[in-house]
Amino acid sequence: MRRLRLLLRLAARNVRRQARRSLLTATATVLGTAVMVFSFSLGDGAHEDWIEQGVRLGRGHVAIQRPRFQASRHLDDRLTPAALERAQAALADPEIAARVLTVAPRLEVQGLASSASNAFPVFITGVDPEIEARFSHLSDRVIEGRYLEAGDRLHAFVGGRLADRLNLEVGSRLVLTGQDAAGEIAGQFVRVVGIFRTGIPEADEGIVHVPIRTAQEWLGVSGAATSLAVLLQSSDVVEDTRGRLRQAVGGETSDLAVLTWPEVTPELAAAIRVDNFGNYLFYGILFTIVGLAIVNTVLMSVLYRTREFGVLRALGLTRGETAAVAFSEGVLLTFAAGIVGMALGLAVTWGLFRQGLDYSGLLEGDFTISGVVLNPVIVPLFRGARLLQGAGAILVIGVLASIYPAVRARRIDVAEAMKFEA
Amino acid sequence: MTTGAPTGPAVRTEDVWKIYEQDDLAVEAVRGVTVEIARGEFVVLAGPSGSGKTTLLNMLGGLTAPTRGRVWIDGRDLTAMSERERARLRLERVGFVFQAYNLLPVLTAEENAEFSLLLRGVPADQRRDRVRALFERIGIGGLEDRRPSKLSGGQQQRVAVARAVIGEPALVLADEPTANLDSATSLALLEVMARLNTEIQTTFVFATHDQRLIERARRVIQLVDGAIEYDDRR
């Protein structure tokens, strides 16, 4: 331990001794790390916004449904009133309930919307109007009329592009046609109470909301739903909540499946993965360059001090210990610069952009990706796990970059080193 | 690792050779040197440049392995040891003084001098007491906290001598220790080393062609072309 302290003391002082060289390398590491923290905070903030939009329009952070429903989308795979009761009971577990913001029952069916002038395939969702208003926020996107209300029965809330295609306006009549529980084609007259526009073409021309009771009666599935969509406080608790819910509904063999948003909306999860991959690739290249700068600095330092390393050996240090001095110099330099870089990145991101980075000037109109509209204001999100990941990456770079200089220090021949002139 | 108090010679070599091979050329730097140096001796390896003094010194200290032959320090065969064992032996039984002082620039004079004690696990208060006492004895008291760059050449070499003898090694090897010093400083340093040789009975072996040092030595081993020309005991 005493020897290790001595080696670390030598390493730290040598880093300080080559102040200008160390500072230049440290600056590259500090800036690289700061940019990484800045970029990942904004990236995570943007992704969280995508997820938030995606889960609200989709089936929540977590959805409880029949195992086969995700593939079949058929009413045969619906949640009966008894199954719904079991699912609600699982959600009432205090550990789970503490994380749940809203639970929305949905009865989803693919069908056809027809007006006097045209017909168009749509995705019809029977919803509880009061709950859904808090869940999907479609009520905030009304451009004409209003969202569904508790007393509504034969009413529908439709997207603006669908309204245009079917030549609909508030008060217009519309026929919804779908396959009922008996396998028969069934139609339902409804009247448009409101029109919304999200900016997402697929949503604006493909979504129709009707009261869930209306849908249940029309499709002959009284009291049933196809899924329970669960909105959580944050996407960070999705996996853990899914695990708890799975246990609560009877485990892997249960007739109730608990799916997470990436399983329900895989295209959104893929978009986030691709975006993250781009970031990782960029930082891989950036930190390779930083790593090479560290190798250069520590290697130059080792070569310049060949005689010193020879002296250390002559004084009784082993080859491994002299290598450890060089190795520690690289790791100390990188890690210290990494910590400063993280602090700088956090300070800049928090200090300048905690209210959000507004890039609306770069976007013309709505820009969508995988079913969500890009928010022109990105609010950074600081995740402890992400910071640890960054610190780990810096440490790994420091370790990798210090190996070669350490090997060179280890190979130094003592007698030859004594002849060395810096 | 030390095993009690050794009683044989401090250093012994038996038909030691060092041959450097470069391309197709073999250079015999040391040729068949057999020598025995008793405890407490003050020995000079003399000879012109290129006569093999430094190479022999490096082999005596375990810094270079002989091409053939054997070297013993305190009765322990260096040539049969692993690298790690030789490092341990250097730490505990051998001190080095180099021509260019070779103090570690990031350490203070005191930290340089106590280096081997620290590696050997001597407690901090004992290290400090021993270094300060030795610094007083060799005339550099009060310079403990200075970095090497703030010391004169003579002061640096005294710190180097202190670093070599602080652990009371069996053998101190000095390679041209006065080569970079002026005449007065050289003589003062010689006084210091002669006194330490007498007081702590450490064996000193110098590689030098400094005539003043040769005149003071009680034994001079003259090397020519890597071989002993004569071994003169006075």
C-alpha cells in the first residue's frame, strides 16, 4: 500500500511537471467530455419527449393485454371484465401504484370510416373520454369542436386529414364498420363532435376515438377492452414496473401479457436506438482521437524520462512498478480531465439550457419521426446512469491509452537508460 | 531477502564476461573478470574510457546480466535470481551514485534520499530522523525541502550519496561520481564518502579515472579492454 501511494505520488507529480503538455491533452479530454455530457443530456431529453408522445398516443409505457393481441389485433384476444378486474387489482399494488400516473382502458379495432362522399380505413379506439383526455392529450389538439365527454354516446373524434378526405365537419354523420366479436361485419352511426391535428400524418388520417361503451355495444363485447394502457411517471421505471406487474398478474405463464412501449411501438424504439447509435459512433471517433492524444502525451513523457525510469529500477522498483507509474500518469490525467469535463458539461447544459434548447428556427412546419412530432424545444435530461456511463467510458479510454506507454516503460533497459540524454 | 548477517566477501565475480552483439559484430566489453571485494573496502575501478568500468559496475549491481560467469553479492548469486529478486536485492543491499546525480526531479531532496526506506516500509518519523541526521553529517542540513533544480551540482551529488547509503547497504556502486563537479566540490564529496566508508563500514566501489579518487583508494583495479590489467592493494 505504501509502495502504491509512492507510485501514485510520482505519477501525479509528473503529470503536474509537464504542465503545458498535460494541460493541452487535458483540455481535449475536458472539451470532449463536456460535449458528450451536453449532447447526451439533450439527446436523452429529446428521446424522453419522443417516448412521452409515443406512449400517450400509443398504449402507454406499459400495456396489459392478452398475449396474442399484439400480433392478432383481434377481438377474440380481448380482456374480459374478469381479466380487466385482475389487471386493475395488480395495478393497485402500492409499489406499482406509486409510479402510475394514469390507466386507460382501450378497445381497439381496425375498420372503415365512411361518409356520404368517401370511405377510408381507420384505427378505431373506444376510450373513456375523461381518462383519455388526461392520457393522450388529443383534447389539446382540437382544431374544431371539442373532445369526447362523459355523456357522449354516438359521437366520434377524428383527425383533420381524415375529415378532409371524408369531407367531414363538426356535426357530420359518419359510419364506422368493423368485425364484431361474433365475426360479423357490424356498422355504427356516429356524429363528429371534434376534429384534431397532431402533425403526424398517420394519426391525423387514421385515428378515430369513440366512447368505449359505444364501441363495446357496437362490437358485442360488453364490459371488455383490448388493453389497459398504463402511463408511468418516467420511462426510467418501465422495466422494473413491468417485472413487478408480471409477477402480480401471474408470471410468464399468465393469460395476461405485460408489454413495454418498445414492444408495442418497436419503430419508435428503433428510431431512438439509431439516434443513440449515431451519438455513440460520433463519440467513439472523438474519444479515439482524445485517446491517441493521451497516448502521445504519456508516451512522450515516458521516452523523455527514460533515464528516470532507469533510476527507479536501479533504486529497487520492479519492471511492473515502473510500468505502473507510467500507467497511473495516463489514467490520472484522463480521469481528472474527465471529471472536470463532466462538471463543465453539466454546468453549461444546466446553466444555459435547463429551460430548453430552442431550434424552431431550423424546422419548417411539423417534422415527424416514427410517429412522433419533433419538439422544437429540447429540454435536457440528466440521468445518473448516463453520467456513470460517461465516467466509465472516460476511465476505459484512460486505461486503454495508458497501456502502451506503460509497456514501453516496462521494457526500458536500466543500463541503456543511464546513457539516455533527454 | 536478507538472511542474517553475511560473513563472506561483499562482492565476488567469477570469470564474468559481457559481450554485446550488433549485426555480425561481437564486442567484448568485459572479459573474464574474477574479483573478490571484502566488506568495508574502498575500491576504485580505474581505466580509460571504453575499458569496461561501467559495464562491470552495472553487472555488480545487477543492472546488467553477464553474458557468462557469475556474480555474488553478500553470498547471493545474482545470475541465478529472477528480475524481481534482483530488484529486491538492489533495494536492500545496493546503493548507486551516478555521474549525472539522477535525482528524481519531482521529489524534494528529503524525498529523494528516503526513497529506498519508503519502499522498504520504514515508518515516516524514522525516515525523517535518519535523513535529517545524514544530511547534517554530509553538510547539506537545511536543504531537505528543496527540489533538485534548486540545488547546486555538489549538493545534488551529496543528496545522491545520501540516497545510496541511507539504507546502510552492503555495497555502494558509484559511476564517475565526481565527473561533473569542480575540483573543490569533488574533494569535499570524496571526504564525505571516505568518512561514510569508515563510519558505516559500507563497501564502496567507484568507476573513475579521476586521479584524486584513485590516489585515495586503498585498492585500485585497473581495467584495460575489459580485462583486469592489475589489482593493486595499498
